[in-house]
Amino acid sequence: MRGYARHAVLAAGATLLTTGSVRGRLVGLRGFPGLVEGAGRVSGELYRLDDPELLARLDHEEGYNFVRRRAVVTLAGGRRARAWLYRYRGPRERAWPIPDGDYRAARPSPGRSPWR
């Protein structure tokens, strides 16, 4: 998302389209969020990838604990669209729930985590 460390990868070849939400739960994972299966909604940003090589770079940045899948996203205006997203599939022993599914609200300052 804008303002967070990995956004620089998107800024190099993607255009922000809108915000939206998907079904699932959000957990905190020592400085970054993870989308997992569950009841609820998770909010985020939707981008158009302008550079075809960017998807492979994003896969690398996300790492082996995240798997890329297509999902239905409810856009800010209420329309639905299919988009790529990353689901967390790694260990959860140290994960904590982010009940409202909004990482920006839970961690508004990228430089300082309230959980450290």
C-alpha cells in the first residue's frame, strides 16, 4: 500500500486504480500484514500493472509464505472485479488478529509499529 516499504516495487510499474475489499481475515506478522481465510472483510488498494514483468517481481518480494491467487474484489464504488491477491500460508504462532481488516488503521505510521 502507499506509504509502506514494499510500495516502491509497485511505484516502478503500476497505477493505483481504487480501494476495495475482499473476503477473509487480516493478521499482523511482525511488521507486515497477511490475508488468511476467514469470515470478514479486508481492505486494500487495487493497482493496474503497467509493466508485465512486475508480477514476477511482486511474487519474489512477497516470498514463499504467500501464494498469489485470483479473487473477487468489491471496489470502493460497490462494483466487483477479479484481481490478483496474496494469501498468507506461513506459520501463525506469532500472528495477531487485525479485527477490522484495515492494516492502515492498525499501523498508521510505517516507521513505528504499535506491536513491537
